[in-house]
Amino acid sequence: MGRIAGTLREKLSAAFQPDELEIEDDSARHAGHAGAAPGGESHFNIRIRAAAFAGQSRVARQRMVYRVLAEELAGPVHALSLTALAPEEARSQSVGSERGNSK
């Protein structure tokens, strides 16, 4: 796991105490595109399941995550695909089923 992915994991874990947290560096798929950084860690897919999302809309959940990751989204992270689930929601939903672009 790279430095930026590690920072994303630390911040999300501290803020939400998730039951599930998957972070995938998807930068290789975006090589040559705008915002792609040499060496990766510019495009991520995140799947997070936490009690903090219970009763929140999809947009509210995304905003909660974006607030926690504001520094990274303003700098090294160009794009983020986010799936944010409450504990009771199906575990079978795939990473990237809810899309949110940081820029």
C-alpha cells in the first residue's frame, strides 16, 4: 500500500470506525489521462461500510467522506469512486457502484 492510500485508510478508519474498508488504487487504468500522476495514487476506488452512514442519503455519505479527505482531494487525489454503506446494507454491492469525482 502506498503512502497516499495509507493516509486515506488512517483518516477513514479514525473518522468512521468502519466494519469494512477497501481501498483500491485505480491509477494505472487512468495513465495518460488528465490528473494521472506518475507512479499512481491519483485515482482510487473506496468501499466503506460504517454505522455513521445509517440514515444518511448517498449524497450526505459522500459529503461526510469528502470532508474527512479534503486535504487529499485538494492535492494528490484526482478522482475518487466511492461506495459508502450503512451496516445493514448488502455486502454484495461492488466497489465503484456509487460514483463521485473529486474534481
